[in-house]
Amino acid sequence: MTNNDLIKKAETVLNNNFKEDKGFTIPCEGLYPFQWNWDSGFIAVGFAHYDANKAKREVEALLSAQWENGFIPHIIFHNDSDTYFPGPEFHQSKLHPLASKSHRTTGMTQPPVLGFVLKEMYDIIEDKADILNFIKQNIDKVFNNHQHFYTHRDPNQEGLVFIYHNWESGTDNSPIWDDIWGTMDPPNYKFERRDTTHVDAAQRPTNREYDYYLHLIEIAKAHNYDEAKIAELSPFLVQDPLFNAMLIKSNAALIELYELIGDSEDKIKTLRQWQKKAITRFNEKLFNEKLGAYVHYDLRNEKQIEFLSSSSFAPIFADIPNEERAEIIVKTMMDKFGSEDRYLCASFDPSSDRFNPKKYWRGPVWINLNWLLFKGLKSYGFYDIANRVKDDSVQLIERYGFYEYFDSRKSVKENAGYGGNNFSWSAALLIDLLKC
Ligand code: GLC
């Protein structure tokens, strides 16, 4: 298949998932019938290449549900659907006094990609005056979102923000959380899963894992999603290197965009202060010398979580490591994840006994992480490895389709594309990979 054919197919996937009436794109039919926060960011990057209007509408639809305190939720329930659990009745975002009045949402967020997505859109879209105008209208909302994070998600005022739920990480059932589940004893909730009617249960989290996920939400709901209370009480309180790298990259993008806009000295000054503190602390607190990479920090139990995942290498996308440290983490990535019989980059350490090549974030390759790694590797001059990440991503999609995640083992003979098919961000980021 030529690259142009692949791009056309990707555009069809995106167009089919776009909901014209509300102006947003579902991640995938059936499995994810609403608007998801970081999915929308990646999707807007794909649209920017061929339909600037849709890219802008995607971002606007997400921001239309921003809370009055700057918080941007992880799911926006623009419509009703009975194919997904847990839906708006479970989350009850309205418990928070500053929740969106116009939209039902969840009370949690996702990796803050919007800042750097706006910059990507500026770089891609040809009509610079028009896109800059769009950015001018929306950039303060993203700034307010970052301000919210640094005010309400950083109890030690150290420049690193916490997540209180695994769904906030974007890497839902990563083995990283297993030891935290070990500290909890939630009830066995009665609920009807919908995801396993769309996808083989072997590729999804277990029911018991869902008990933990629901219990964390119940704790937050019992305190009306008050983040100070959550910081005090949630058994899950983690400083995630992927999440914080996205915030840092978005800070950097906002600085560049405010410079283009002009007349924004105060905001730029504040962003620079956040940035300096965040990058310094990130390198002090989240680097693990023994593993040779960044790791998650369990803020509730005050210790590093000593496992390698694709999130361990994401800081390379946000200019966080110095050159020497970048060499170290790339070497770790290649030694542990990069053998010739594997596609890059597995989402979890293939040498760990927690690795599972088929199960969601416990091992499979995800295209959004590959996209971040590709860009980061290139920016540090690791061109050969960057190209391998790109080629592996393109090959997986060309061979198996626009799946949600893929088996990293090249030896797999049957279909190695798992989860939902016609998955939006796989399509959107493939377009970007093939055009850059
Ligand atoms: C899953 C993924 C998450 C994504 C969502 C919608 O929950 O883990 O990262 O945003 O699906 O695609």
C-alpha cells in the first residue's frame, strides 16, 4: 500500500468517527462512544493535516466542557449511550460546585496535551493568521487549566502534579498500579461491564480491577470531587512521568504561542517559573539510577514505583533529560524493549513477569506513545531509533489495521491488532507520522 493510500484510509476512519452535530470525534465505535480528553488532542493533530475546521471544532468541543475552575475533564458525555460503563450517572460531576453547567462529564482528567496540540496545529495549518486567531481565543483556557493543576494538584508545591485515578494516567491497567491495588480492599461492586461485549475479555482489565477503579471514584464523590480532600484521602496518589511530561511540554508550547501572540509577559513569566521548578524536581524525584530511566512516584506511600514502562521514556518528548541522561534512557529503552524480534515500543517492560503482550497497557504497543517517542528521539538527534519507532508504527497499522493496540512480538502469526478497530488516534497520528 502506498503512503497516500494509507493516509486516505486514516482520513476515512477519522471522518467516520466524527460526530457532525456536536463537533467531536469518538475514539472508537461501540467501545468509546463519547469525547475523551487526550484522544481529542491527538485527533486534532490528525485533522489539522487535511481539515482545519474539524481540528478546531474538536478542541472547541473539549473546551466547551471546561469547569469554572479551569479543570478539563477526561470524558465529556455529549450524548447518551448504553454501550459504555461507567457513564454520567455513575460519575455525577455536578457534585463539584464548579463543574460544567452545560455538560455532563467525569470528575477526573487525563494527560494535559492541549497546550502542545495547539502548537502542533499552528505548525501544520497553512493559514497562519486564521489559526493564530483561533489560538488567541482559546489559549487562556489552557493556561487556566495549568494554573489549576499547579494550585490544586501539587500539595507540596514542588512543581509535580498528582493523579488520583489510574484512568487519569491514560495507561489504565498498567502493572505500575498493581502494588497500589494491594493496599486497597474495595467492595465487590455489582455492575455490568460493556467493554467486554465489544472486545475479548483477555485483552481488557479484570472485574476485580474494576472494583478498584470504581472505589477510587466513590471516595472522590463522597467529597464532591474536592481535590484537597482527595489529596488527603485517596489511596491512589501518584506523580506520573507521562502525565507530568505532557504538562511540561504543554507549558513550553504555551510560552512559544504567547510569544507569537505578543503582549503576554505576565503569563510567560508565570509559565517560565512553573517550568523551571517542574523540570528540576522531575529530574530529582522521578529518575531511577538503578533502572536507568524515569519512574512513577507513589505520593501516598512516598516511594518510587520501580518498574519500566513506555511512560519511563516519554520525558524525552518534553526536553526534560539533559543529553547525558537522554543517552541513558534511550540505552535502557533499546536494551529492554528494543530487541530485533519486537516492535517498538511495548507499553511495559517485556522482561518483567507482569508483562502481558495482549492485555491493554500491560504490554502492547500504543501508537500515541510511539508518536511521542518518535518526536522526542528526533529532537535529541537519535534519528535511527526514531525512524525505527516510526517504521514499526506504520508497519503495524499497514499489516493489521487501525487498531487500538498491538502485540509487540514479531513472531505472532494471527492478527496482532487488539482492542477496538478503526481507532481514532491510531489514524490521526499515522497521518502525522507519514507527513513529517
Ligand atoms: C482507554 C485508554 C485511554 C483512552 C481511552 C479512550 O481508556 O486507556 O488512554 O483515552 O481508552 O480511547
